[in-house]
Amino acid sequence: MIVDSRAFRRFRRNRLAVVCGVFVAGLAACALFAPMLAPYRFDERQPEVGALPPSWRHPFGTDLHGRDLLSRMLYGSRISLAVGVAATLVSLVIGVSYGSVAGYRGGALDNAMMRLVDVLYGLPFMFFVIILMMVAGRSLINLFLALGAVQWLTMSRIVRSQVMSLKEREFVEAARAAGASGGRILFRHILPNLLGPVIVYAALNVPAIMLEEAFLSFLGLGVQEPTPSWGLLVWDGVQTMEVCPWLIVFPAGAFTLTLFALSFLGDGLRDAFDPRSRA
Amino acid sequence: MIVFILRRLLWLVPTLWVIVTLSFFLMRFAPGGPFDGERKLDPKIEENLKHKFGLDLPLHRQYLRYLGGLLRGDLGPSMVHRGRTVSEILGEALPVSLLVGFCSIAFAVAAGTAAGLIAAWRQNSAVDYALMSVAALGVSVPSMVLAPLLIGVFALKLGLFPVASWGTPLHLVLPVVALGSIFAARIARLTRAGVLEVLQQDFVRTARAKGLSEFMILLRHALPLGSIPVLSYLAPATASILTGSVVIETIFYLPGIGRYFVSAATERDYTLALGTVIVYSTLLVVLNLFSEIAQALIDPRVKPR
């Protein structure tokens, strides 16, 4: 395993990244335990109450339907984080298998596969996601798949270049001399060594996907009411910002903070695992 | 170089063909159609409408018909905006989107380069830390958060700019800043890192020894070479500006093609949605080409493929 204790020591020295990591862990706990933490249900309407500014009863206020904003944000963090993580996993599976096959086999196959990636890079992908969501309907699973399906290109490039250099190393030669099959070498010897760069890229991918989910929900193509996601909450807030500023301030603030923490956590991981590629 | 540009432009044809084919068939698998409005149409009228737009033909015939029209430069009639062609609608909307997109990129490059250069020039000073903190925060504020913030402060509170809509140059300011800021922040970070790296190289020492002023070194030597990472970032940045413009046009009620795309996709206006996708893809490929040419011109180490 390339994930060694030196990398963790380097990571610990980066204070900002550690703080961001703690924040993300706390947020994940909030999302996980949302049903226990939330003071109200996310779809509990109190039409007679209407939109209330923040108070002791409703720390973040309520929306136009009298729903508690804090509870909706807690449940929304579940959706947003789940989409970020699940779609990243989808892109990981596609990208790692595509890239490792191209890198390991090399030659004409590699050429053809990477040419395809080049062409796909030039496509306006968000439009395909929008069309995919139209075709498949607005469900969470479809959201995972659609976003994951368009995010694997960079991952496949990274994996390919890593596999290409790893397959020339002595331990792979030794495995080949011992009579291991191509598949066994790839899975048992090469892929475990890819863990570092793959983790780093996946961590940087999560905020990008969360942003795309917010973007889709914002356009009315993501998750469906009354299920809250942060993108949806921001959009609700935009529509009522003149009269109820708290409806935009809290969701937008939480969303920005989360994106900030996730991207600096990702940067910290990259610097720790791969000190050469400092950008 | 010319061969390279021509070859890339030729690539545009198969790329567009793939895009058109994929989107054409994907959209037809989506449930619903352009005539499923609020109230149910008389079956007779629906029949006539379908016949008029050729939707009663077998799918492959419709596809060939569409491709044939495309070759003649005809994007077909809009199915929802009755009596208007897709080319008319896009012809009106495209200048708006192009103007907003172009100004956003220009703003991002100008502000980002200036901030990065100043930060590198005064490395580790208070100015450097201030600029880079703003940039660090800026890379994680999405435009859909920044836009309402800007509206709230500069339009509603201070009344400096109009809230939304289109017409005067003042209408342009908030959308451009909202769309461009995140890229300006990233460009500032890239520029600072790039310039600092160049400043450590031997030829800079030679230039200093020659007696060139620090300012000239920065401007003549460090900036062009240090901007190479920025140039390669410009291609993905323009792509996200294109998609980001959809959100910005929705928030600010700008009559650009992004807004038409979303409404066309949800209303199943097949021809208008396809036309928008074609315009966006062409823009994307051409912009990518520009950024590659610029890279090859500045950095002799980059060989155009």
C-alpha cells in the first residue's frame, strides 16, 4: 500500500485541511443523524404560521409553508452529500476500470479508448445530464447515475497514466514471471497501488458533483419537492429573498461553507499524498 | 499550425453528428411530447399538429429529415413557440449569451491575472494574504449563491444596479460578476503560482543581472510563461461558463439561449432543444480550439496535435 503514515503526518501539519476535515466529518454526522437532530419533520407544514424570521423555536426561521428551515437543511444535507458521494463512486467504478484497461493493454486499444475520451471531453455534458434526467425521470438513483456517468473522464485519464508507469515496475514483472494472469496482476498488484491518487481525485470530485446536483435542483430537474436538497433550498430562497432574507442566507451560507471545506480537504489530501503536484 | 486548425475544425463534424444523434434519440425516449399542454388537445388537432411537424413519421425518417435540414442550415420550426423557427429564436438569444459569456471571461482573466500578479509581486505581504484569502473563498462560492447575494446588496439595498432583465450596459454588470468571479479566483491562484515558479528560473536571474527592473521582469518574462496554466484552464472554464450561464440567465431573467434550453427541455420542444445543444457544442469546440492555439503560440514546448 502506498498510503503510508508519512502522508498522514504531512496531512496533519496542514491546519486548514484538518479543520476542513473536522467540519466535513461533523457535517456527515449531522446528515447521518438528521432524523434525531432535526427538531421538526422536513415536510411538516404549518400554513397558518407562514414564513417566520429566526427565533428560539425555529433557529433558522420557517419557509412560506411554515416548514422549519433548520430541519429542512439537515435533511437536505443528507441528499446533497449522498448525491456527491454516490455519484463519485459511480464515476470511480467507470473511470478506474476504463482507465486501467486502457493503460494496461496499451497499443491500438489504448489509442482508440483515449481518443473517445478526448471527443467526450468536448461535449457539453450538463446538457446530457439534463436530457438524461428528462428521459429517466427525477429520482435519486437516476441523479446518482446521470452525474456519475459524466464525471469519469478525468478519473480514467489519471488512472491510465498511473497504470502505464506501474506496469513497467519490477514487482509487476515478478508477478508476471510467477505466471499470474493479466486480470490478477491488474486487480491484486496494480490497483491497490492506485489508492492514493484515486482517493485524492475522488475527494476533489465530491464538491464538484454537489455543485452539479444543486444546479440541477435549481433548474427543477433534480430532487422533487417536498424532499429538500441544498440546491432546491437556495432556489426557494432566491425567489423570496426580498421578503424573507433568512431563507437564502442560511442555505447559501451552509452550502458555500461545505464546498469550501470539501475543496480544501481535497487540496490538503493531494498535497499530502502527492507532494510533487503542488499547484 | 494551419493544418492543425483545419484538422480540428474537421473533427467538429463527427463530434456534432454524435451529439445530434445522441440527443435526438434520447429526447424521443423521454415521456411526454410538445403538445401535452395544460389542457388536452382535440385528437384531430393533435393529429394535424403532429403531421405538420413530421412527428407522425417513423423515427428513423424523422431523424434523416432533421439531418437533411441541418445540412442545409435549417434547424426547423419550434414546436412550442408557434410560427417561429429555431434559427430565429436562437438568432435573437445568442448575442445576449455571447455578450454575457464573453464579458465574464474577460472579467475573470483581467481581474484574476491582475490579482495573481500583484500577489506574486508582493509575495508574503499583507496584500498577498488578503488577495489570496479572497481568492480561496471565491473558488467555493457558486454563482447560484453569489448572484442572489449581489442582487441583495447592490440592487435591492444600494440600488446601484437594476435587479434583473436586459437592455442597458448596467444590466450586464451583476450577471457578469456573478458568473465570472469563481473563475477569476481560480485564475488568480493559478497566476500567482505560475509567476512565482517562473521567477525562480535561471533566465530570470540573467534578466535581473542585465539590470532589468523587477516590474519589467514580471511583465515581460514571468507573466507570459506563468500564464500557461491559466491558458490550459481556460478551456474547461469556458465550458463551465457556458453551463453556468444557464443558471445566471434564469436568475437575472436574461433572454439568452440558456433559458431557452431549460424551457425547451421541459416542454419537449425537440427542435429548439436540439438547436440549443448544437449551438453550445459548436461554441465549446471552437473555444477549446482557441485555447489550444493560444497555448501553442505562447509556449513553444506545446506541440499542436
